[in-house]
Amino acid sequence: MFRLQAQHACLAWAFEAIRGRPGIVAELGLGHGRTYDHLRNLLPDREIYVFDRANEAYPDCQPPEQYLVIGDVKDTVPALYGKLGGKVVLTNTDLGTFDASLNPVIAAMVSHIVPPLMAPGGIIMSDLELDLPDYERVALPPGAPADAYRLYRKPI
């Protein structure tokens, strides 16, 4: 519950932060597609690339085939650096698991693969604590419970 409340507040903040800035959106972790559906409805003019191991989205939450990238994100994200590198203004990464021992490994991988995607001033939202020393840690917006989500901004 707290994570979803935080994610919703962070998405609203991020939409304002990228308003008027050109760029692509990336979603790491499609799940059932509810966050993707929210992204596409509120950012209808943006290309939204979605990465996950499998497509388990509800039928009405399916991304277009040309923007759905299936496979292990540690391989599929770097494979698109040539196309997406430096062009992403918002990345939402929701890859944490209920297995607390796996989350530091996932966070380290995300901390490594996402930064090459990001445009100057780009926003990274994450359910996990990331190690991004060159990024500004942004305070959570009102309505986002502490430590339920994290926001990072690439310097301009």
C-alpha cells in the first residue's frame, strides 16, 4: 500500500518535472501493466519503452509490440543504448522483490544499466535504493511515505 501511494505521488511529481522537455520514457518492470497504463494515459505523446522478463500485463494494459522489450533487463537495456542512450527523461524502475536478499543485487544492476539511458536532467524513480553518486537525490513529494520510493535526477 505505501509503495503504491508513494509511486503515485512520485509519478505526479515526475510528470511535472519533465513537462515541456522532449524525451523518451522507460519502464523497467511491466508486471500486470497498471503503471504502464498510467504512464501512457498521462503521457500520450511520449514513446514509452517497457522492459521485463515476460509479458504478464492485463489485456487492456498491453504496450505496443515495438515498445515492449522481453528478456533479462541486464541484457536488454544495454542492447538499446545505441537507440535510447541519453534520450530518456523518465525511468520508472519497479524491480524489487519480496526476497530481501535479492534486492541489493537488483539495485546494483539497475544502478549500472540505467544511467547510460538518461538525458541531462532526467528523472529516475525506483522502488529500491540505488547507488547513483553522480545524481541528485530528490526529496519525495507530499503524500509519498518515506523510504517507500526514491527519486534521482541526472545533473544538466
